[in-house]
Amino acid sequence: MSTTLSIAAKSYPHTAFLAEPGFSVEGHPVELAAADPIYKAFAPMVRELRYDFSELAIATYLQAREAGAPIALLPVVLSGDFHHHSLTRWPGSAEISPADLAGRRVAVRAYSQTTGLWVRGILHEEFGVDAKEVTWVTTEEPHVASYVEPPNVERTTGKVLDVLERGDVVAAVLGPPALDGAQGPLVPIIPNWREAEEAWGARHKTVPINHVLTVRRDLLEAEPRTVSALYQAFGDRIEARKAAETEPGPRVRALRFGVTDELVAGLQIAIDYALQQNVIRTPVTVAELLDDSTRHLGELA
């Protein structure tokens, strides 16, 4: 391992400390990766182990683990949100019910994109639409090179918003950055989505996980104190951010530090949805996902 720790993480209020002048971890200076948007760091991490630590989409982590990538999950959730509002249609396009998406074409950046994982799970759970009944039109390949997409996945050119505007699909799944930056009011397809999101959260007792914190397994094994120190630094900032919010929205409520009931619930549902949708094909338990961090960080508790 180099003396300098390389870290790929998006700039959030709870990650700003990484860019503070002079910040170091157990004597190691920190170098932040230039990855904008952050998902551009995901393939280099899982394919090349380019960083010591990396923010990673939970679906990508599940696939990377299944593929044997030597990356460990730390019990830190850096971003999450409800996703009923992420399934949209173009303004002025024909109205469509979520239950009527079977047999139709829906755009998503990649089949393995985590927002798509949650939306497909919602469609199956609440509207009876199985992932294999929809043609998923994608614009990017999976981050994990060895992953084989289901046969009902197609690739096209352009951005998801372009595909939706062209009318090539009846709906599109957009992650938070794309949805936040969309020009014009996209129309959520799921009716009463705010109430539906809170009902989902009450039912599952968690907020969907989008991005987690991961570490190279060799670093975790060789320098557990270094990993523990950075893990605790993330935890301090996450706890401070949550404590500062008197009425936190779902994106703040989604933040996690440590093995909590909410984290376990979120990981379990992600596993269940991923298996249903052939995002992963080998069953795994939450305990197995957390095994590396539990063994190495637990010794320092």
C-alpha cells in the first residue's frame, strides 16, 4: 500500500472533511479521486482496485462480491433515498399505470444501476410487474465486466433523458443526480408517490441504500487500525449531520454508520431484490456481506 490513501467519494456535507487541508488518517495523507459523477469511479474500483477506499453503489458491490473482487463492505451508507418518484415519463406523453409496464420498454442507465434495482423491486412488490416482463433499454454497460445481463436488456445510444424524449421508451428510471438536474418537470408514474414512499419505509423499516463505503480487502487485513480510524471519521460526520436536522428528509434519514437494524434491513432487501431480478444469481446473507468488517474492525472495538 502507498503511504497516501486514495479515496473516491462524492462531495457531500458528511464527506467534506476528506478535502480539509492537512487531513490524514493514522499518519497517511489522503488523495481524493477526480470522479465526477461519482459512478465513474465504480468500474475502476471493481475492475482494477484503483482506490484504497471507494464509495460504491450497493448493486455494484453485490455484483463485485459475487464476481470475487477483493473488496470489503464497511457498514457506512453514504447516500440513499426512496425511489417511487424515480420512475418517470416525459411531460405531455401518454399516461401509463405502473401495472401496465409489462411488455413495454423502459430506459435506465444500466440494468445494474442501483436506482433501477429499487424501482424494479417496487414494481414487483406493489404492482405485480416482474423485471423479466419489461424490456430494459440501457445506455451503459455494467461496472462489473463479467456480469451477464438478462436477455430482456438492450443497449442504445445517448443519455436516458434523450431516449425518453425521443419516445423510444414509455418511461425511464433516473438516479438522484439525473433526476435533480433534469430540465423540465418529468412526471412520476407511480400515483401519490410521496405517500407510497413513506408507506414502503414504514413497511420495511428503512430507507433504500444507494451508495456504501468499501475498502480494498488487503488494506483492511494489513492495516485495520487505519481503516477503523477512517471508518470512525465517517461515522462522526454522519452522526453530526443527522443530529443537526430537526426534520430530516429521506436522503438524510438514509445515512448509516455501524451495524444497525436499519442497515441490516436495507441490505437484506437489496439482496432480495437483486436475486429476484438476476442482478446477482448466488444467494448471500447480510452477515456474509459484513464478515470482513466485522472480523477486522470488531477486534478494535
